[in-house]
Amino acid sequence: MSMMQKIIIESSKSTPAIHFDPQAHVLSIQGQSYPENAFKFYEPILKWMDDYLDQLNEATIMKIELMLPYINTSSTKCFMTLLEKLDEAYDQGKNISIYWYYDQENETELECAQEFQEDLTLPFHILPKVTS
């Protein structure tokens, strides 16, 4: 099994921060997502995810943490692709859970999470963000 590289992409005004730690098995995506070209932004992540899932051991617990206050239509499509990959891996016996943290003042954010959740079979937890 080859050691996979970490992915760290800092957030910008229109793209979320993406931190993927293959040793800790945590993918975290946080921030707004409305890049000019969503496919171009997410494509390397999707490719990386394919490689990661291929070598993911069934005994390993993988966690996805999402905080997406705003996500545009083209980003939504890329996200759906990502979540479908995870869902497929889950159906094949991989241990994957999603934790989606939303702002309680933002109803759209909650609805967005619920829409994604509808199409998936893997454990998908929608949790209010704890504000200090």
C-alpha cells in the first residue's frame, strides 16, 4: 500500500478549504463553494478520492466533515459525484460516515444537507454547528 499524500487547499473567497489526511482518514471541506469552474476545482479531489477508496481497508473508519454555508449549482453536481463515490464504497463494505455541520440560522444550508442525504445509504449525520 503506497503512502498517500495529504491534501491541503486553503480557502478562497469562492472555494472551500479542503484538508484530507489519509493517515487520520479524515476529509474536511469547509467554506463557500462557488468557483468559476467547479469541475476544475473538484476534479483533482475526485481523482484523489478514487485512489484513496481503492486502497481503503474495510477495518478503517473514514470520516467526512462538511461545513458548506453556500454551494452553487455546479459545485453541487461535483459534490454529488463525491458523495456517490463514498456511498458506493460504503455499499462495498467500507466504513465511511459523513458529518455535515450547519449554521442553525441558515435554513438553506440545512435543506441542502438534507437533499444530499436523501440519495445516500451511508451514515449521514446532520448536526448544528456549535457556536461559542
